[in-house]
Amino acid sequence: MDPLKLQFLRVKNYKNISALQLNADGRDLILSGPNGSGKSALFEAIKICFFGKTAAPKGDLVASGEKKAEIETVIGNRTARYSATLSITDKGQYFKVNELDPTGKHAAIPGTALEFFRGIASPIMFDAKEFFSADDAGPLNLLLSALPGLRMRLGENDSRTKAVKERRSDVLKDINRLKADVERLEVRAGLPEEELDPVNVLAELDEARGHNLKIEERKRELESMHAELRRGEHGVIEAKQRAKNTAELMIKLKDQLDQENTTIVNGQNWCSKQTNNIKLHTAEIDKVVPHPVYEFEQRLADLKKTNEAIRQNTEAKKTAEVLRLKTEEYSAGLQKMRAIDKDRSKIMEDAKIPVPGLVFGDGCLMYPDPTTMMPVRLSALSDGQRWPIVTKLYAALSPALKIMYVDDFTSIDQAGREAMFSAAKAAGLQLLIHETTMHDQDAGMGFFILNGELQETETDGQDGSVKG
């Protein structure tokens, strides 16, 4: 199918736009005007007409005082034209698409309006400028949003991995429990397969227990008599022992008195001898000259240094061994990372990014640098280098509807604008450009939106806009 582009737009009573008709004829459009003039509302109307109520912003969409808003777009090419009409009331939204024959008559299309646009348009209509974000994750998330199959596959892969890990953990617990049970249980040979009936044994057991209870009662009575006898005999023994202890104590006290008197005499004699020995030792010490201890202290200090060096050697060897193990672990981790990257690359390869050279990096999109041809982050490329990538991606993601939306046109410098228009033309894209200007600024635009009314102005067409 030839590329479909916006041919005609009609908006009535949508937000601050009372009534507007625009013949685009598939050409690039720059809608310029100050804040609040209705530019954003006009682009909202186009998005809603392409993607239905899921693209509608929150809040009131019908102009104040009106009951219904209407948005109509006509898209087409040299051989086919389609009219999409959206009616918005307080009761909801009604969306329909008809095919227009050469005479302008309407013919219903197969399926629903949303199904029609899903078949010809990208899953999302994003601002092309978002691919110029300094945040690497921004363009990556945009592409994943436009490739829901890849995002779903990655999510399913993560879910399967989590489920397998949880299952293996549960199974391991069961295995450990069963191993402990096997070690605890003993299998004995020669036993029947089925359990024996215990009824007869239980009757005999009850009879035996009754008989044994009577024996136990007689035994307890006998034990009570023995206990009383033991208490009487114990009382006699204690009395005899106390009498014996008293007699022995009297003998022991007499012997102790004699010993203490002897100790006093011996102690006095020892003290006299010790006093004389102290005098003799004092005289000898006064005659002795002390030896210097420096040599021994130095040897001890050297020994401490040697031991410290030995400890350092031991620690160094242990550290070297730990380093060796960590290095091996790091190398093994690298191999694991390569294996993981290989699996990830396979998933990304299966995703088939529609722009040759554009690949997934670590949290970013990457593309060959034009100079080195080595993959670099998309954010590392210049605006002029990025515009051809973005336009190719935009065109590839949308099967037939070749319209690219660009916001904040004022922030793009002249070189960037030339690159954008050239890349869009090469990709066969129609540009819808949003530009905010001062009220009295003449920006050389094709259409100027002011207070919800379309103001047509002349332009030389060199910047990609059309003449009014």
C-alpha cells in the first residue's frame, strides 16, 4: 500500500476550537502560535481520531456551552482515501471509519475503526523529539512501547525465570527433608506388607496391665514399710554419730592447742634466723654490680621485627590466595555475563528492530558512529545524525500511515531543521509540527493558530511548511 497521509482535517467544538477546516493534501504542516491558541488541542484531536479514546486527555473535551464535539480526518494516497469521524458527548465517544470512493461516497470498512488504525499505524503516536532526550532510557522505553511483543516476551522471560527459581527452592527443601527422613527411618527385612490386626493383643494387654497394677500396689505397700524401717534405723545411726563426733572433737581440740604452742616457739626461732639472713644478703647485694640489659633488649626488639615480618608474609600469602580465588570468580562471572548477554542478544535479535544498525545496548539504544562505525549510544550522536534514524524508525513502525509528529519546533536549530526535513522526505513521512511563538512574531509559518481560528499566511516553503 502507498503511504497514507493526512489530507483533510475538520474540528468543531473541541476544547477552545469552535470550528476549523484544514486541507493538508498530504503536505507537511507547521502549526504555530502563542500558548493557549489551540495548537495542542488540534494535535490532540488528530491523535484521538487516529487512536480513539485511549489517546484522549482527561478533563472536558467538548467546548464550554456545547453538547457535542466533532473531529474528522481524511487520510489517503493516490489510490485510496479514508474518512475517520469521532463524535464526543457527555455520554461517551462514537468512532467510525469509512472508505471514500472517487465520487466522495462513503463505504463501510471491515472490522472496527480501532482495528483499522491498528493495522495501518504505529501502536503509539509519540513526539519524534523524545528520541533526542539526554536520558538514554527515554528512547529505549519509547521503542519498547512501540514493540509490545518484545516487552511482553521480556516480561514473560522474567516471569518464567522467577517461577523456575521459586520452584527449585521449594523442591530443594523437599529433597533435604526427605533425605533426613530416609536417614532416620530403618527398613527391616522379613516383615509382612500389611499391618497386623491388634484387637486380640490389645485384650491380652489390658488383662496383663490389670494384673501388673495389683502387683505394683503390693510392691508400693512393701516399699512403704521398708521406708519406715529405714527412717528408724537412720535415726539410731545419726544419734551414734553425733556421740562419736563429740568425743573426737574434745580430743582434737586438745591436740590443736599443743600444736599452736609449738608453732609459736618455732615461729619465733625462724624470725630470728630470717633477720640474720636478711642482714647477710643485704651486705652481699651492696657488693654486687648490675649487668647492662641493652643487648638483650635490642635482641628482643629484633626478634619482634622478625616476627612481624613473618606475620606480614603469612598475611600476604593468604591475601594473594584470596586474590587468586576472587580473580577466578571474577573471570567466571564474566563468562556468565557473556552467556546472559548472548541470551539477551538472541531475544533482541528476534525482536527485529526495523532500522538496520539500531541495536539494544545496556539501558539504551545504540547505532554505529558514522566515523568509526562502532556502536555508540544514540544520545552520543548529533541531531543531524539522529534524524535519519528517527524518521526511518517512525516510518517502519507505522505500516501505512506515514505521519510524524514533532513538538517544540522552536528548540530545533536551523541545521537540525534541515536534517529533519531531509530525513522525513527520504523516509516518505508527512510532518505535523507544533511551534510556540510570541503573539507578534513572524516565524514564516504555513498556518498560524490564534484563539481557535485558523489564520493563513504565505511562506516560501523552504522550511518544509506549506503555503496557506
